[in-house]
Amino acid sequence: MGAKTSRKRAAPDVSYGKNDFVYDKSFKANKRARGSITQAISSVLSNAINRSDMVGCLDPKGDGNCGFRAVAILVDSNGTRYEDEDQYLCVRSKMLEALEKYKHLYSRHFPAFQLNRLEDTLRKGLKKTDIAGWFYEPDCAHLVAGTYNIPVCLYPSSEAEHPSINPALTFLPLNLPKAKSTPVAIHIQNSLNLHWYAIKLGVNQTNLPTVYHHYFNIDGKLEEYELYWNKWHQF
């Protein structure tokens, strides 16, 4: 008998998420995504998101970790994106480290910040066998901003959206990033409080949601906002 010929199966054309996320490699900053918005996402997409600015959208696995999976797929750490679906575990771990580092600031400046609940949420999901703690707002979003030193934009479902009651919000980190280049936010869309989607916008982002108002209660933050965060008139 002749020797068996082994054939390797070609890898699927997906990036940064393997089987849990499908991210078209043809999507590039400032390139319009054609036919990329699924009906499920379109039905809940916030009015604060300009569809023409979207270059991609991702539907994380709905296992209770979807919010953290959305963060993992969007966040840029030292110029290198997370490369596989399980990096939401790394997101949880890094958020725990940041919580320990900044909890005294959060408790001082944000009285409504639920430190114990947040820590419990992050720990429930550090192992794949855990029943995952749910990514909730505003605490998780604020901590993601502080963990990765980037703006985080959260969007409510369109049907639950109201400018004065349940608006889209931007959460800014407590510290300025070392690099003073134009800040690029990450965008996460809520779906009826049952799921989170990752939304990818182009690099030149404008008309970002209003900044979470408690941020300006901290001394010096209004000046930082005017001199850096809104220097490029993104808000």
C-alpha cells in the first residue's frame, strides 16, 4: 500500500476570535462595510451610531462572557490585538488588577460604584468552568477604560434609548495615556440587556456619546477633557 497523504484543513478566514467571532479581513478603517450588519444587530443598534461609520460588527458567543469577549476583540494592547476567543479571561484578570490598583479612587470619586459587586463579577468567570459574572454598566465600562487607558462607548438598545434617561455614554480613564495621539474609542452595543455586540468604527471617529457626567466631578478632569480628550472635537 502506498503511503497515506495527509491534508491539512485550511483555516477559516476569520481574525481575532476564531470560532466565536467572524471579522472580515477586508474591513479596514474608513472603508464602508457592505452587507456586514446582521438583522439581529441592526434591530437593536443605537441611534447614536452612524451606520456609515461602521467598518465591522461582531457577535460574541452568548455564554455569559459576551461583554468581556466584546472587549477582548476590540481592545488594542501595546499595538497587538488579542488573537483568540479565550482572551476574555485575560480581560477579566487585567480588570481585577486595575480594580485593586484604583479602587480607592473609584470609591472616592464615584459613590455609586459597586466595588464588591464588580470584584465578584470579575472573579465569576476566571475559569472556563465558572458560571460567568455578567458585564454590567456603568461600572464594568468605567473599569475597562481605566484598565486599557482608552475611551469606552456603551450604547443601549434602540428601543430602550432615551437622551435624558438611558443615553449612550462614553467612559474615560482616570489617567491620561502616555502617548498623546488621537484617542480611539471602543464601542459596545447592548441588546435588550441580554447580550453585547462589538462594534468597529473607523479611525476618524466624531460625534462620540456624551461623557459620563461623574467624571467631571474630579478635580482637573474638565481641563484634561478640553486639552486632550476633546482636542480633536470628537464629542
